[in-house]
Amino acid sequence: MGSTDSKLNFRKAVIQLTTKTQPVEATDDAFWDQFWADTTTTVQDVFALVPAAEIRAVREESPSNLATLCYKAVEKLVQGAESGCPTEREKQVILNCTCILSRILPYIFEDQDWRGFFWSTVPGAGRAGVNELDDDEGARPLAESLLLAIADLLFCPDFTVHSHRRGPDSVENMQSIDSCEYIWEAGVGFAQSPPLNYIHDLNRTELLRLLLTCFSEAMYLPSSTDNTVLNPWVTFFCSTENRHALPLFTSLLNVVCAYDPVGYGIPYNHLLFSDYREQLVEQAVQILIVTLEHDGGSAGPENLFVNYLSRIHREEDFDFVLKGLARLLTNPLTQTYLPNSTKKIQFHQELLVLFWKLCDFNKKFLFFVLKSSDVLDILVPILFYLNDARADQSRVGLMHIGVFILLLLSGERNFGVRLNKPYSVHVPMDIPVFTGTHADLLIVVFHKIITTGHQRLQPLFDCLLTIVVNVSPYLKSLSMVAANKLLHLLEAFSTSWFLFSVAQNHHLVFFLLEAFNNIIQYQFDGNCNLVYAIIRKRNVFHQLANLPSDPAAIQKALQRKRKSPDVISRTGSQETVSMEGSHPAVPAEPGTLKTSLVAIPGIEKLTEKSQVSEDVVGTSDTESNSGRDNEVSGRSTARRPLSSASSTSFWAPTPEWALSWKCKLPLQTIMRLLQVLVPQVEKICIDKGLTDESEILKFLQHGTLVGLLPVPHPILIRKYQANAGTAMWFRTYMWGVVYLRNVDPPIWYDTDVRLFEIQKM
């Protein structure tokens, strides 16, 4: 790329800047032009030629030189935005200034005294070389001038967009351009697909990287639950001050959702040419999720990106967005199955956050997703990622976002109904082979996460089982594999040492019993596999009903814990055959970087209850269900394993505590079912000398319990509800992803980030 000479000149200028103790005048163009005029440098060159130590040295020892460098670079961008960069040299100057600012900004943000620099007006600078009409704008803070210049440059004909010019001499006036005619890609609200131009893609990518760097000031502020703190860069950029807000939002969304990494329809084609669109798509999706981080409750101007996203309403637009996201989310799965046949994308975490934002801000989109079985094209990749990441501590954030999305979807009746569709795709996953529905897939994957995931996933168990409870009233027929998995979880969670070792563990049993009750009460007819599994494991229910809770029994149970292996990791089934093409989940490679996350709120803060069938009369069964949630307020978010001394010193189980929840276990329905069916099944076995499951299943299939069970309880759905805790979680997760994904060049590496900690695995 850059010639050796130009690199040397650039390096010489950097050294001069760090060694000059006297301030260099802003008017000394000969000096400042060395940074951008003669060179063709790539962004990688700039990062190599401007070491962190030197930027910090200038910041500390010659602050006015650093201030002038920033001011002059912004001035060049403003001039380019006004002239439209008609010459190649001007285009190069713009790109060089863009790279330099991307390099320097994180070092401005990491120093508290400098953070306000871009929001001050530079005294005496005015805007040299710009016509007098703009005098009233002379007092704009540097940050605003920079952001408006970037926005203009993103729609600059022959630089970042395809020119509409007719004659050779006609120059498009940048001020009068209608950027809505220059949207980058067909899709939402725009029908034409401009010709692909890799130079335009590269130039857009550089400008978007700088924009993302501007927004990253958020990384240098410590995490706080005070969500009223707005990011001033995002706030200004997404306000009415930016005349390109709508076309830019549309361009970003369309570029992401239209992207097809298959190599334009030819397998293996991506091996033949470099795909500049992929880099652009990555930057675009990162800009989208960062600008859409917006708390509705906060004061300040309206965020136009959030506004536009929430107002999309045409079916064909929803279809375009959903199909695009599903295609990209499924890409790494097909990639695993047919190695190298398509380009493997790496930005699935950003796509999941974008999907989350769409569902969160646009309820019409959420209903569109749930209206068709297309929601399963999102579900299957999410289950794939959850299963794949369960052993890797560096991907705990991915586990959370996947589970949050499923929790959000499970709050809607249609999601449960869609899960009954047969599962036939068979994505390569190391889970037992089964024949069944998408509901079976979900249960089998959740079981695998709970039984073979790492310790730090325990706070998610509540969420996983809440999802199962939410969908349970709609599941028409569970496979034998899934039914056995649910009973294995009940068996593991209802051992006395597990129940007595942590104050909240009994909740998991309540969730599972509630799911069984929903299926028996509302879907008994098709669920002979589950009924049979319950009959086979009936001793688990009898032991729960008769759980001893006197002091001696509690002590004995806790001692057993120290001797026995972890029940949760013992799988209760014999299937070992995994799906074709699967690889077991592996822990993170040593040396992997990961960013810390704030704790998630407990399930009672994450969800609010709503009743589905109000017409059904409640029974004592219901009261016991709802009563238990009220007595557990303010529980901790993380379920700590007993072994840590801290948790035992805070809390010890007492007989009163055990009785307080034991008497509320919703066992009536299942006990009644066992009371009626067990003698009948035993009689068949004796009469026919049966040892054959299929005969018993046939009997159960045609059996009925009408009039024999307690009156069905109302269906309780726990719907996800946003709160300050999850908003903060999303902020740290999203910026952590952006930090870790931008390694070439490493924009924020080794700067003093405060929002999260960076750990080496």
C-alpha cells in the first residue's frame, strides 16, 4: 500500500510532534500537511507508525500540539465534506485524517481532563478557509463539526456513493444533495440496488470505523445503573441536526440485511476474491447496535435511529429484515456442515443484539416474526450457538443474549405454538439424535446446557426453565428423549442436598412441576411419552412430597453433598449418538481475551406475570403457584455453589424455611394422575405379561383423565420486562463485543477502558 518513503515522512512527522516542546502554530501548514498530504497509508500503517506511548507523551507534555492535530484533522474533513473531494488527492487526505483520528480518539477519552475537549469550541480557530456564510456556525463544538462532516462524507458522490452526474463537467453540490437518493442498498424504503463498488465500500468502512470510535467514549466511563447518562456523540449524531440520519439508518440496515456471504451464489467463490462488503457489514451492524442503545426514560432529544426502527411497518420490509438476519445467523451452521463452502461470518453476536433491538423497539416486528414459522429460522441458530458456547467461559455473554431473546419470544403464545413444527433440518450439534419437534430440540439443548455447561451459567437456569414453563401449555407431543431429559432435571434438582444447599434452588423444582402441570392439564392427549416418563419416575414425586426437613435430615443431606459428585453433570440417559457433523463444545483457548459483564437481575425482576386464560377458575393449585413468588423478593442473582465459604456463612437452611416452600409444591395434579394411571398400567403389565413399552404407550395414548384431575389452573406467562439492570448489562455486553471484534486495527487495545475489565483466559 503506502510506499516506504511516504511511511518514513509520516513517521518523521510523528517524532517531530512528540519532540517539539514548543507549540506548533495551527497556521504552519507545511508541518501539519506531513500527516496527511503526501502519504498513502492504510489504517494498519497508521496504528503501527503512531505508538500508544507517543500519543500519551504528546497528551501530557505538549497538549497544545495534540489539540491542534485534532483540530486540523477535523478541519480537513469539514473542508472535504464541503468541496465533495473532487480530486484523488483530496480523497486521500480525507482517508488519512480519518485514520489518524481513529488512532488518537481513544487516548483523548481515557483521560478525564481531555474528555470534554471535543465538546469545547476551539478559540480563535473559527473555521479557516470556509466561506463567510458559515460564521454563525463558527462556534460549533469540534465534536459536532466532526460528526456532521462524517455524515456528509458518507454520501459523497464518487467517494462513498455512486455518482448520478450526467456530463463530465457537472459537479454535484454537496450542500444541495438529497442523500435519500443515494441510499447504499435496496431494502427497507428503497428499491434500487446501486452497483457494487469495492472502493466505495472501503471508504465507507474507514468513515464508519471513525464514527464508531467517536461513539466509544462510553467505554471509558465506569458502569453505573444510572441510565440517564446519554452518550453525547450518539445523541447528537441521531438528532435532527444530522440531515442524513434517515438515509444513513436505512443504508446501514439494508447493507446488513441484504448481505449474502455465500460468495454471490457460487459455493467456494469467496476463496477467489476478497469480499470488501463483509468489513462494511460488520462496521454497519456495530454502528446500528451502538446508536440504538437508548433508554426511553431519559431526557434529551429524540434518537431518530430508534424512531425510524420503531416505525418500520410494511410486511415486505419486515420480511426482508427477518430473512436477512436469519440467513446471516444460519451462515456459521452451514459453514460447519460444508467446510469452506461459504464465507464464515463472525459477527453473529452483533446480529443477535440487532434482532433484540428490533423486537424490543418494534412490537409489530415481534408479532410478524411470531406469525409465521420463520421464527424457527432464528431459533435454530440461537440453540446452535448456546450449545456450542456452553463450555467456553469467554462466551458467557453470548449465552445470555441467546437466552434473553428466547425469554422475550416465549412470552408470546405464538412462539409456543410454532415449536410444534417437526424438526427435520438436523444442524450438526452434539446432542442426542431424536425424532420430534422444535420443542424437543429446545428442551434437549437446555438440558445439555444445564448438565454440561460451566459453573458461571448457573444464574441462567431460572431463565431457561422459565422459557420451558412459558411454552409448556402449547406443546402437543414431546418425544421420549425430551420427556426423559425433563425428568432427569427434576431428579437432579430435587435431591435433598441440592434443595438445602442454596436458598433459591427449590425454585427450579417449582418451575419444572409447573411445566408438567401445564402439559398434563392442557395437552394430555398427545403427551403419552411424558406421562409414561412421569409414571416410570414416580418415586421422584413421592420423595418430594415426603421430603424430610427436620434439623437432622438437613444436616445429613448437606454432608452427603460433600461426598457425592455433582448430580447435575450426570446425564440420565444412554443416548450417545450425536448429530452428524457435530463437534463437542470446547472451553476457551488459553490466551483468549474476554470482557467482564455486570450481573443479571434475578428472574422476578426480569419478568412480570400475566395470565393467559382468565376464564378458567383458579384452584388451590394456582394459589400455591403464585404464593411462592411473593415470598422471595430481593434474591441474589447468582446461585453460588455451596463449596464457597461465603455463601454458607450468610445462610443456613432451617426446618421452618424448608416447610415454608415444601407445603406449596404444586404436586396435586401429578399425584392424582399417578393415583389413577399407575394401577391401570400395572394391571396391563400383569394381565398381558408385558415388558414392552409400545403397548403401554398405546394404552396411555387412548387414555383420558377427563373429570379425574383438579380443575385446570390459569396459564401464567412470565413476560420479559426491561429494567435498569438489563439495560446496563446490554451496554457492557455490546461494547465488550465491539472491543473484542475490532482487532485489525486494535482500536481500543491497551487503553484505559473503564466500562468492563479485560481478562486473559
